Amino acid sequence: MARIDINCDMGESFGNYIYGADEAIAGYITSANVACGFHAGDPSVMSRTVALCREHGVAVGAHPSFPDLLGFGRREINATPEEVRDYLTYQVGALMAFTRAHGVRLVHVKAHGAVYNMAAQDKRLALAMAQGVARVDPALIFVGLAGSLLIDAAREIGLPAAAEAFADRAYNPDGSLVSRRLPGAVIHDPAAVAERVVRMARDGTVVSITGELVTVSPDTICVHGDTPGAAELARAIRQELAAAGIEAGPLDPLLLCTRRPGC
Amino acid sequence: MARIDINCDMGESFGNYIYGADEAIAGYITSANVACGFHAGDPSVMSRTVALCREHGVAVGAHPSFPDLLGFGRREINATPEEVRDYLTYQVGALMAFTRAHGVRLVHVKAHGAVYNMAAQDKRLALAMAQGVARVDPALIFVGLAGSLLIDAAREIGLPAAAEAFADRAYNPDGSLVSRRLPGAVIHDPAAVAERVVRMARDGTVVSITGELVTVSPDTICVHGDTPGAAELARAIRQELAAAGIEAGPLDPLLLCTRRPGC
Amino acid sequence: MARIDINCDMGESFGNYIYGADEAIAGYITSANVACGFHAGDPSVMSRTVALCREHGVAVGAHPSFPDLLGFGRREINATPEEVRDYLTYQVGALMAFTRAHGVRLVHVKAHGAVYNMAAQDKRLALAMAQGVARVDPALIFVGLAGSLLIDAAREIGLPAAAEAFADRAYNPDGSLVSRRLPGAVIHDPAAVAERVVRMARDGTVVSITGELVTVSPDTICVHGDTPGAAELARAIRQELAAAGIEAGPLDPLLLCTRRPGC
Amino acid sequence: MARIDINCDMGESFGNYIYGADEAIAGYITSANVACGFHAGDPSVMSRTVALCREHGVAVGAHPSFPDLLGFGRREINATPEEVRDYLTYQVGALMAFTRAHGVRLVHVKAHGAVYNMAAQDKRLALAMAQGVARVDPALIFVGLAGSLLIDAAREIGLPAAAEAFADRAYNPDGSLVSRRLPGAVIHDPAAVAERVVRMARDGTVVSITGELVTVSPDTICVHGDTPGAAELARAIRQELAAAGIEAGPLDPLLLCTRRPGC
């Protein structure tokens, strides 16, 4: 039976500022990437978010970022790989403390925004990030863009890696994402999105923006929690997965792309 | 044989800013309170500081603070006890990640500056802080001013507590510290300071500013790393302790004030 | 003909975080207190907010705060008066630059949150704040709680002062505000709020929570932009003012409480 | 008679952290670039620094940066030109408030670190920065690397521009600076540095690292205040300038490179 993880960024409120729709979406996802205070989130938000995940049986992961609250972690910063490694260690530790506090386990780490995108194409940076995680706990699962250097880096140092695909993003024929600046980059129709998720989970394929069948065999599929209708979209995905007989469940080290040749 | 821990704040540099004399003092102390990024310190400084402690066999503790880099954590902020609890959990976790990264153990937690002083006199705040630590790891040792509510709070929730005295601060007859605003509050003569440390460690007493013998029976004595001549002072203390046949060593859960009635 | 200023906090978004309903409310107010980056706001938000004010003919004021984005400026910090004076100078200057950029004038300064409340009862702090403003431009109008030390401080150094009342807050018989922790402290009924505003503007009185008639003779009345229905409330106030023949207009130095004996 | 401005970064302390040797160097420079809180500096440091400049008759300029205290403004951030424009407006305004407070004039603006270097080669960014300054006060002098796009951008929008050279940096034959990563990039010998300054000021030339005579005709020469011996170096420069009959004085709008063809 096919199985897929549905992940979503959570805990991105900060102080007086509310962001996302965590409570509405928590019932429809299987993993949460919890912000750690560098691009979003603060200690109290982190604590509440981990408690929310526990309540809904959602697996908790860290969502570390560049230190850039003002830019929401979306701006490239030419920090050194060593600095970024230390940023990841710091943030993973901070969130791990809250998982201990709430009696749950920290399962995975998925970097946020600009640092995720930069490392997907920069092996030295990706390796530094994987090391920043592995030295805290080598059993943590490192989530990265399917086919990217994030996956290669984790494999190289023996850290479990999970390949990620995006539910609502268009793909190029080579398996890369269509740039957000191009028309059609984001798919808004819930039915189309749900259908793509089923296909990726069941067949390991997606139809590219130019019509070719592309191999994308993810361990986890990202849904966005900060778009209007995010909860409805997540619900539609779960419904279609169930209808297709595909189990939705958190990342399982035994089933990861790390273990598949060519992942 | 008498035994005492000598602790010092470390890792208080930040980015381009250098602070303290960590390398000079590391050879003379037995425990380090490592800043966690809220009043001082940053991820890379934390990593280097834990590595330095490891190299010198210095026990590593967390030194959490209010989030106030501009005020160096020395200004009172009327945050709620719940907020402060979450601040401590966050910072303890962040530092714990670096102790894992460097293969050492996180031994204790000593709050910094304003939040330490406020909690010494505010039971609700002290309890929140002790809980913020205990829920990460109930074996962590909570360092607090000898005789203060910090010690009471830790005992109340079953967290190991260590009573702290200050090497270079004058005491009032009731065992409290003479306010820094008063003349004679800080003792600058290394010989006098070393002699006081020996007396506190061996006899459990200190001569108050008005001449009375006061009972102060600390588990750990704080030396300041950010004063001129800090390393010389620490060296003098170690020399006098050795001369008096008193062992200097990190905090030991079996010997803590928690286990002494009336601590 | 009676005249009153209606002020509202604006520009409290930050980076990716949206806050308040600035666009909806801009048409119904006559003065805006624009956040300056310390508790909320960022350079781009400040620029957009000043542009919005210009578009609607709303007078622009600075809304400086303690440096506490995490606490939204609502937490007391025991900074020194000199530090706070410098915080105000800095923030007033930063906003003044955007008023120059958009070709409008900076009219007033109203401190935010905790620092406003603390200074209302602390003359030394209030004086430092007034000086922090006056040394940038002695023609700036300093807005403070009617009858508080903020007003006294401004008068003492010759800075124009404007007395502020609150549209939706209950008053004690002595003219102070009922603590938000007590029932009835906030009035939610738009008709009741509008009626109170008219009475304060026309008669200089308000009915206290215990039924007594209290003298409150404000130059400006604060409406809150971050409560549900804020724009409707502001509209209702403007409508009732118009119906009562009371002009709504920005602060005018010639009409301020500073010029009234006993203000 | 030849004339040159000697500028130095100042006010780069922050809170409890001391940086540079402002007091020692203030007597030897003619212009100060004062940090504005984004990469260094805080409101109280800014106030003290402007007071120090006033005392020594040093012309005050703003030294705005990317918002990156942790990286001391030395890391590239791919912020949009509009964001950077707003950052400059904000910081220029904040410092201008302190010049008003101390009764001096804000004379120039020189961007710091990464944003200065990026804009020297990015016309769109340079233009945004020049506009961010001009809209606060079109009489402010915009300091940029001699021959760079910073100068072009200022000229293009009619903002006075001052060309900057570096006292202790080696030049390539094309007039660009030798990368700090290469040997010989920084000149440490005070006599050699002073001699170069005289030559640049008097003859408009410098000998490149490969021995060619290069045209460099600066309005202002930067000395670094954060290197050991900075004050001695500055003193040597002033002495040699005096010996060569070259006046050292602040930037003068009538003498700027803006007015020279080909600047």
C-alpha cells in the first residue's frame, strides 16, 4: 500500500502577530515544520505549536532559517557555511527542547525559504546544514527538495533524507520547479492539486508544465498553510488520498528515499 | 575534604563584538555559564565556547536571559512567568544542541542578570524558570543565589539546586548582597577575594560589610570574567584553594545544597 | 464651534506580518500615530503608511516605543530616562525622514504602550521623553494622557502638549482609566462610544464607571485600529460628531491644552 | 592649495559592546561616518558620537547599512532596491535627529560594508540608495567609491557626490581595489600609507600593486578606526598632509567630484 507524508509549515506567528491557519490545518497534515524564531516563531509560539501537533498526532520537525525576521527568511544572505551550520544546530536544539517539554519526539528538520533554496543548489552549504543537524541527533530526518543537493548532502554524511515535492507548484520537464515569476507556477485549483498529489504518491510522476510525464517520487508533499483556503486544500488532498487507497502518515526512516538507489 | 565549584559567565561575545577574556580564564574555572543568544552570544560563539570548555574540562551550563541584547540582559522586563519559562526552555535547548555537537554534557543552568535578580525575590517567576528547565531535562542543576527563592523553587519541583555565592561582592549581615550602588559593594583586592572564597568553601562563612560572621554555604562561587585582571583573580583563587586543601570541581548532584536541610 | 482630533495607531505591520486595518480606517481619522520600528513597523511599512496618510489628508505623528518587537512595546523595561530619551529622538528622526520623503509635515509624537503608561506616572521619565522630542523639533506636539505627568513634562520644557482621551475606555471618578483587568473597562457598543466622544468634545465631560460626571477635556481622542469593527466604530464617531456640529480636525498648536490653565 | 577630507567610521559600539577607538581618532579626522543602529550603533551611542564629533569639529555623516547586527553589515542580503532605499531613508533620518539634538548639521551619507560594495557595481541598487538619501535632503553629500556606480547614481539624480579612496588599500591598475583575499591588499606601514594619501590628494594618483601609476582623484580618504594603531596612523597622515601643504577639511559641496567632468 502506498504511503505519503503531508507536511506544512507551522508556528510562524510572532509575538503579537498572527500568521497562517495552524489550528484549521493541523487535522489534515501528518508532519509540521515548526519555525524556530529566526524567520518567524518565538518561544511561546513554539511551545503552543508543539502542543497543537501533539494534540493532533502530527509529527514535529524543525524549520530553521537564516536570521531574518524582517525578510521572513526569504532573502539570500551570504553567510558562511559554518555560520549556517551553527544556525541550524541552534534552532534544532531550541525546538527539541519544546518537544521534550511536551513529551513528543523531534522527527525531522526542513530548512526554510532562502537557505533551503540556496542549499538545494550549493553542495557545500547543503553539507554544512546536514552536519549542523547530524551533530545534534543523527537520527533526525533531513527533508530536502527531491533530486537536489540537499538530499545528496544528507546521504553523503549518513543522515536519513526525505525527498520533498510540492502539491501546488508546477514542474519543469527536468523535475525542477517552475519559477514563481512565471505564469502557471502555482496551481490554485484544489481538485487539480489533490489529483497531482495522488499521482505523485501512487505513481511517482507528475505532469510537467509542458505536458511531459516527469518522475517525482517524494517521501513527503508540502502544502502551504499561509494561502487562503489552505485547510480546504489540505482536506481535499487527504480525501483524494483516502479514495485512492493511499495512506497518509509521518516520515518513517525505513521508507525514506535515502534507502532507494538514485533517490 | 572540602570541595567547591568556580563558575564564570562565558561566551558573551556577539558577531563582530568581542567580550570578556574566555580563553585566559578557562584554565582556572570549573564551570562555565554560556550565553545563549538572548543577552549575548550567537550560534557560532556558543559553538566555540563549548569547544573551549571541552578542551579545558570545564563543565558547561546554560546562561539564559531576557531577550535584550541592547541592554545586555541587565534591565528588568515585566514579561509574564509563562513567557520567561518559554525563554528558558528555548535557550537551554539551543545550548544543549551545541553540547551534543561537541560530545559533552549540559550540566547546569544559571539565569543571567535582571531575570536572575528578579526571580531571586519572586517565587512565581522562579518557579516558572525552574519548570522551563526541568521540562527539558529534570537532571539539570539549577544554580541560584544562596538562600533565595530560586533555590526554593527548584527544590519545590524536585530539580537539583546549587547555591551560589559571589567571590568579589560584599555581603549584608542577613546574607544578601550589598547593592552595587553602595560603596564597598565590590571587592577588588585579589588576595582578599581569594581569602573570602576559601572561607566560604571551607567554613561556610563570610564576614559581612559590617563585620559580622554570616553563614554562606555555597555549592559554587561566581567569578566575573569581564573585569580587568579577571584571569589573575581566578588564578589567585585556585591557588589559595589548593593551598587550603580544598578541591575545585564542577557541580556534583550528590553534593548539592538541595540535599542539605535548610539550604 | 467645537473641534476635536481623532487619532489612531497605524503602520504596525512588520515585514511579512500584517496588522490593523489602516486602509479601512484612514478615511475616518484626522491624525495617525505611526509606528517607528521599535515595537512594530519597518522602514517600508513606515513609507507606505506616511503615503497613505498623505493620500487621506491625515496628520502624521510618530509613535515611538521601547525596543521590544516581541512584546509589541507593551512590557515595562526599566531602561534609564537617558536611554528612553535617545530612543525617542531616534524614532522621531526616522519617521521624520519619511515625512520629508513624502512631502508632508511631522505634526506630533505620541509614545506607545508601556513607555506611555509608565511616563504618565513618572515625571523624570516623562521629562526625558519630552526632551528627546523637543531637541529634534520644539514645534512637535507631544500627546499624553489628559491630566498626566506627560502633559506636565511637556509644559515644563515649553513643548506644545495635547491632552488625550480614549473613546472606548471607562473612566474612574478621578479621571484615570479603569484598569483593563476590571470588568467594564472597555466599551464595545459603537453608539455608546460615539456618544461619549461627542460629550467629551462638546462638554468636556465623561460619565465615570460609577456614574459621576468627570471633567475630561481632550484635544484628541484615541480610537483603536486593531479591534474588530474599528473602521465602523470610527465612522460612527465621525457621523455623531458631524451630527452634533463638532468639527474633526488635526491637532492645532493654537488650540492645545498647553494654552489652557489647568490643562 | 590642495584639500582633502579624511573620513572614518565611528559610533560602532552597541549596548554593552565597545568597538573602535573613537575618542583617540576624533582629533585626526575631518569627517565621521556614524553607524545608525542597523549593523552597529544604538541610539545612545549615536548621541554620544555626534557629541564627540561636535567637540572635535568633525563633520557628521550617516553610515547606513543592511539590517544585520549579527554580521556587522558585511554580508550580502538580496533585499529589493526599494527595501534598501527605505533602509537608507530610515537610518539617515534617525541620525539627522541626533545632529539636530546636538546643534550640528548632517553633511554626508556613506553606506556601510556589503551594501556599499554591492551598489558600487549595481546601478539599480545605487540609484535606490541615492534616492533614499535625496528624498530626505537633496543637499546631503553621497559618498561612494571613486569611479563606481555609486557616484554615477548620485550624479544622475542631482545629488552631490564625493569620490572616496582608501588610505591603506592596494589598487589594481584599473583603479579598483585589490581583493582583501589577496596578499598585499592591505598596507600596514604608516609611513607608506601617509605617503599614498599625500600623493592621492596632491597628484590624484596612486601606484598600483603592479607598479603602474593610476589616476585616483578622491574628495575624501577613508581611514579605518578599528585596526590596531588606527589613531597613530591617522596622526601620521595628518602630519604628512600638513608637511606637504595640503589642507585637511570636511567635504565642501563646491569642490566635489560631482562638479568635475569624468568624476
